[in-house]
Amino acid sequence: MLLVTGCRQDMHNQPKFIPQRGTDFFADGRSARPQVEHTVARGQLHEDEYFYTGLQDGKELDALPFPATQEVLERGQERFNIYCTPCHSRVGNGAGMIVQRGYKPAGNFHDAKRLAEPLSHYFYVMSNGYGAMPDYSAQLPPADRWAVAAYIRALQLSQNATTADVPQGTQVESLSRVAEQEGLPASFAGEWAMPATAVTAKPTNTITAGVPGEDQNPPASKNHAPVNPETAPAQTGAGQPKNAAKGSAPTH
């Protein structure tokens, strides 16, 4: 009798719910209970709609939800260099390393279209993806996505600044002159050309009799076959600036 009393199964058959298993405790047979109506889990309130979605009343805005401090820009630069440069490059011109190896060209943050986009557009694209670009919501929490968007603005200023953006009394030198001072040809500071190996949505520079010319900058599409690099027209251009690869935007 003493041995029998020591063979209780209370610790073996514990009254607990195991994930993905049923139970006869509840009438619906589910051990995982649905969320209680009209409640929000801790940390998931997301009351600030603009901070979490990049939209206010369904519209993108040209504003950060918090101040663009030096720490924010440095964090944005770090995250940009990790997650964005493979496609967009350190200077954000869309000619990253995988594009140079045949991937579809990424967006150029310095063209007229991207310069005109509101700041939250970049946050929205990082959150939801766009065209061939997947979303990065798993890699970048909302605060980091905003920091990257702020850094993109700094990159745009670094490549599109004018003399009006320089403090009065500061001497301004052209990049071509700086290149010559470094012992490089003046053309070394020219624009970067898209590599000829990049896959485009449609063939470019092709003319067929009786057929209207195609758009030289077609929209992104997943429904077109890639261009054969061996038959695609070669693209040439000026060399790449040595300092541009660092991706460091000037501060004022």
C-alpha cells in the first residue's frame, strides 16, 4: 500500500494547456483562447497612427514623427548601410553591388521622382514593399525605418546641395576640382552609370519598323522576362567618385 500511494501521476499529468493541442476544458475544444473583445495587448496599442503606418488620414506626409537629431541620422546611416546598400548603394543611386551583378536596378534617391516624394513615402515602402523590393518590417522596427528615411534625406542633400545650402562665407569647391587635387581625372567625380549587367523591365534602345518607340524608363513589373546581358546594349559613363562609396552625408 505504501508503494501504491507513491505512484501518483499529478506531476506527470499536469493540468496545463499545450500549444496547438485541443482540450476538453472549453466547449469549443481549443486550448488557445481568442483575444478578449475590446482589449489590446500590452505594447500593441499603436495609438500614434502616423508613427506606425507613415500615413495620416490615408496620406503620406513630408515630416518625421520625432526630431531628426544627430543620433537619429547616425542610426539611420548604420541601418541603411546594412540593409539598403546591396541594392541602392552607399550613396543611394540604385547601383548597388547586386545590381552590378545582374539584379533589377533599385530606385535612385537622387532622381526627380524620388526627390519629390514625401518623407513618409520611404517609411511606407520599407513597411510594405514596392515592386521588386520586399518589405523590411521584420528587419527594421518603426523607429529604425524612420531613422533610415531621415538618412535618405541627408543623402539627397549630400548629392543635390546648392551654394544656397552652404553657410555664408564658406568656400565652395567643385567635385571635379577636388578630384584633380587628389591626382584623379576631373571625370572621376561624374555621375555613376547604371551597370550594363543590370536587368531592366523591358529592352531599351531597340527600334522595330512600324512600332512606336518604347519608354526608356518603364515602370517596374514582375511580368517581363529579364534582358539577356550578352545582347543588351552596353552602357558607359564616367568613373565612380572615390569618396561617394563611403556614404557619409555632410552635416551643417
